[in-house]
Amino acid sequence: MKSTLFVVITSITVLFVSCSGKNEKKEAAKEFLKNQTIDYKEPAQPSMPAEDDQVKVLTDKTFDKGIAKGVSLVDFWAVWCRPCREQAPILNELAIQYKGKINFYKVDVDENYQAPNRFKVTNIPTLIIFKNGVQVEKLIGLQDKATLENALAKHLQ
């Protein structure tokens, strides 16, 4: 967009310099602008991580029921958070790998306040591992697959 805008401004400047009278300059600029199309694209909005069937969305209302049984990993995230979006494919991969053994969930902190406040989530991404509804481990920041596998393995026994 910047290069297109630069070309338009440069072209208008050339028109102003080449025309002698004020009215001529105005008319030349108007005519020039009528014939120009500026390709303006809205800035890309951050996209929500693709939800795999294995990673379920929890809300404040469904949170306690979701983590009540077995081992659960909950990803506290937000759409605008780049590390959160980078964490999503790793979690999707692990959700497939641990299918039937561990429940994988995510909670959007911009839409849900109670669960993040209750578990003192102040930075995102924050990953919390629960065992039968009780928090057993908390990982803050972007985590690689090996770190998550080690953390999960401790709580599967």
C-alpha cells in the first residue's frame, strides 16, 4: 500500500509542477485522481487458531465440568496473542497423540474472566494441567512439544 500511495503522491506533485495556474493544478489533480484506483487492503486480523476436534473450547460456564474427570490440559489464550497462535498447532498434535488419555481444552481470556482469575492467569499463553479438577502444574509462555510431553507424562501415572 505504501508504494502505491507514494506513486500517487509523486504523480500529483509532478502535475502541480508542470501546470502554471492554480485552477489548472486543481483540475489536473482532480482528473488524475478520478482515473486512479488505489488498492487498499484492510490489515489482516489475527485469526483464531484452527480448532481440531481433539481440542475443545471451554467457557466460564463449562469450565468445571470439563476438567472434572481425568487429566486435562487447559490453554488460556487470546486471538491477538502471537505466542498463543504458535502454541495451538503443538497442542493439536499432542491432543491427537494422547487421544483418550488426556483432555485438551482452550479458554479465550478475552471472552471468559472467571476461570483465568480463579487460577491467577496473568500472562498468556498459560497452560494448566488438572487432575480430577485439581491444578497439578502450571506452565507460562510458549512451550515446545517435548516440554509438554514431559509435563503430561508425570501426571498420567
